[in-house]
Amino acid sequence: MKHMTTFFRGWALITIALCIASPALGQDLLDLLNEGVVEETRPVEATFKDTRIVNVQSNETPAQGVMHFVIAHRFGTLNSGIYELWGLDNAQMRMALDYGLNDRLAVGVARNTYQKTYEVNVKARVLQQTSGPEAFPVSVTWYSVAMANGLRPSEGMTMPFSHRLSYVHQVVLARKMTEKWSLALVPSFVHRNVVATPDEVHDVWTAGVGTRWKVAPRVSLNGEYHHYLSKQFDDSFSPSLSLGVDLETGGHVFQLHVTNARGMFERSFLAEPAGKWATGDVYFGFNLSRVFTVRD
């Protein structure tokens, strides 16, 4: 009996010693395992779901060898009443095709039924937001587009090609703040070779802000606003304000939005947004985008 008591006492002492030593032993083992693990610097992806927030460009570009095709519709004003089916009787369309030359550079063309406008653009991802030991806080993207008005001149009038042209240059400073929230600052410069009235200016500077809030794995709420940086502007135009919802459906991104801009190209929604939210003079529209891998 005495030997049994001594045996159990010995095991009790061993068990207590192991309980005391196990946290330190476990920590030492974890330290040994972690010594061989090197944290990598990784690019932050999916800051925005598509190449546009609503109207304005996001920091996203098509990947190398990927063709990005967009069909966009913009209807009439919501305050037009039941006779016009709240704007649905009056539709404008834009077709755009962008191609990724590499993971940082894309080129594109587009055609709008509004003012029969043609576009040629280039988009370059200058810097990429990253996480890890060498993290970089923001993504920086440059976008330039040349637009040409394709309307026929009035009878008896001529319009030199240079008078049809306008240009926009902008920088997109974007940051994925959290897994759900992204923010972008978008300063833009608009130049129009010819303006409609003496009250309008040829050069327009705007400061834009865009945001995305991810409410579900495939759904986000988007918004953007562009503020004029000078007073020398036609009072009939209002700053551009747009609200939208992004729906990802497999290989498509479906964007529904309401905006006070009639046109779907930069000169129109930055420099010439004639609608006013206060009077319901706003437009409903949608973008449908699809990507195709042309070259691996």
C-alpha cells in the first residue's frame, strides 16, 4: 500500500510539472516554426468591383490579355411622369471595349448615342496598394480620354474636326480601407476645344470622391460626387452626384444607378451635368460588363 501511494504521488508531481512547462514548451515550438515563415508583401485586390465606380473611373484595370466589354444605358429624367414612363421611353446607350496590354496598362474605345460621341482612352496603374512588411497605402491610376462629337452640323454650317474634340485627364487615388469599405479621390481636368455659349469655359477642374460599401459577398453600394474648383462656370450645370448598386452575377457585373448626368462619358458627366437632384431631374441607368480572356 505504501508503494502504491508513492507511485501516485510521483505521477501527480510529473503531471503538475508538465502543466507548468507546457505553455512555455508550446511557445518555444511555435517560435521555432515561425522562424521559417516570411510574411510577403501582397497587392490589395478588388478595391472596386469594376473599372468604374458609377460614372467615374475606379483604380481597376483589365488584366493582361483580358477584354472588358461594357454596355450601358441611361434613360430620361425620373420627373418626366407616367407619359414617358418616368424616363424609360428615352434611352441612350454606350458601348465600350477595353483591353489589358499588361496588368498595368489598358487601352479602350467607346461609342455613345448621346451626341453620337466617340472615345479613345488609355488607363495606367501607376502604383498599387499593398499589404505586408513593405505595405503601400494607396493605389494610383492615371486615365486620359479623347472624345469627338459626331453630330451632323446644322444645314449651311461647317464644323472643323478640331471643334468636335474634348479631352479629360484624371488621377484616381484609391484605398481599400477595410474588407467592406473602399474610398477614392479623383481630381479631373476637362478641356473643350469649343463651348456652346460665352458663359461656359474651355477648361474645367473638378475634385471628385467615390466610395464603395460591400453589403454582401456579391453586392455593394456605390456613390460619387464631383465638385467644381472654380466659380467661372455656367450656373445651369450642377455638380455631378451619382448613387448606385453593384451586383456581381458570375462573369458579369451589373451596376444600377441614379445620376444627374445625361451623358455617360467624362466631358458630359464632369463638365455638363444639367440635372438637379432637388427637382427630381435625375436619370436612371445601368451598366453591364463582361470580361473575356483573349490571351493568357
